[in-house]
Amino acid sequence: MSAVQPSGEVPGKPAVTEPRGGPTVLRIMLGNQLRRLREAGGITPDQAGYEIRGSRSKISRIEHGRVGFKERDVEDLLTLYGVTDEDLRASMLTLARQANTPGWWAKYNDVLPVWFEPYLGLETAASLIRSFELQFVHGLFQTEDYARAVTILGYGPGAIDEIERRVSVRVRRQAVLTSADPPRVWFVIDEAALRRPIGGRQVMRAQLEHLLEATALPHVTIQVVPFRRGGHAAAGGSFTILRFAAPDLPDVVYLEQLTSALYLEERRDVDHYMEVMNRLSAEAHTPVATTRFLQEILKEL
């Protein structure tokens, strides 16, 4: 097999400057690079897995950025793919080392589910976040008291320290909204989530007031799907679509379940959820009408 060199079909030298989103994004970038090299070399996932003493599923996890990288694995894969350019090999190995650097959320790994950690990196890196919520206010807009009430609902009263650490993660996530380069956030919420008094009347009042404040942010759009609309396009439940400025990063749909989460990247899946999101936005109150609607609900509390 001839050596594969960077060309129009094969990725060139990747940048090693860490983008917003930290290790999660770097893993996805490197995984994409490795997948393109593998496909350009006509090598199957089974062949690649055998080369690194692994399996097809391990190659899939590597190429989707779901796991950290062993430098030896990356070196062996580059050799298998026929990559002989020393600069390219060195830069990809540097990227692999950076991708293994812990993100800010690593210090909370004692209270974070393994399946949720990748989402935190994706959320931090996203240039556009579109979300529909059926039962709760989105984590990016939760007050501390509301977040605490939601946490207790999901995990039980438990130890106070553990609850507070989980709440700290939710609050820490919100820093992305006030960063120097915040993402565009488009949040659609079902009226049921606003009527459900999570944490009691006072907690819910403060949460609604916080949402009203968020509607004034230039990069935030909030819409409510009212009861009077009847059924709506997202009857299946809540979901989030994340889009990234980096061309190497595909859109991702995040679906959270009780004990796990799904990350969908197939184009047909993303397109389907984007279509549902667009329909929801058309069915919901306009942003201006949503502001009035939130004010009306506040008067009723």
C-alpha cells in the first residue's frame, strides 16, 4: 500500500491550538481526522481495530471522540493508514495529548454520570444551541434553588454535599452565556414546565423572573409552546441540537434518558430533529409574545 499524504481528500495538518470546548472537541476533531485517513486508505474499521489490539466498536468510539486516546494507538493507526509525513504525525500526536487533558468538569466526576461528561464539552464549544424542554427549564437558565429542586427530584435527597456539587455543575455551565464569545441559544419550552411549581411557589417565581431577564440577552431567544396549541411536533420528549463553528465538527443531537444519553450525528437524524425544532418554533409564541406570557404567569403566582 502506498503512503497516504495530505491532499484534497485527506486531512492536512490539524491545528493544535485548543478551541473552546477543551478536550471533548479535540477528541472529536482528531477522531474525524483519523476516520478520513482510514477511509482514504481503504481500510475497514475491523482492520484498524485489529491493528491496535481492539475491536470495530473501539474504532467507532475513537472516531466519534467518545474516548481518550493512547498515543501508541494513534501512532499505530497513522502507520497503518500510510501517513509518513513527520509534521502531520507530530501534530496529530500533539492533538492526542491535548485531547486527554481534563476539562473543568473533571473535578465533578464523582457526581457526574459518564454519559453526561461529553455533553458538557459540546455545550461549551457550541456556536448554536437549540433546545426543546418538556418538563424543566433548561440547565443553562436554571436558578440555584430551581436547580437544587430538580436535582433532588432526579437523585433523591441524598447527602447535602453531593446535591450541592451537582448544583454547582449546573451553575458553572451557565458561564458560557456571559463569556466573551457566547453561543447563540434558542430555547423552546412547553408551557407545562412553567406551570409545574418545582421547588414551590417562591422558587418558581424567581425562576420565571430569571427567564425574563434572559430574554433581554441579545444572543438568547426564548419561546413558549402554549397549551392551546394542543399537541406539538416534539411529543417524544426533550432534545438539544448543538452546532459548531469549526468545520470538522458535525452537528450533534443530544437526547437524555434516565440512566443514559444518546448522541446522534447521522445527517438524517440531525435533519429530522432540526425539522421538528423549526416546526416547534413556528407553533410557539413569538419571543415578544413569550415575554408577555411569562409576565402573565408571574402575576398568577
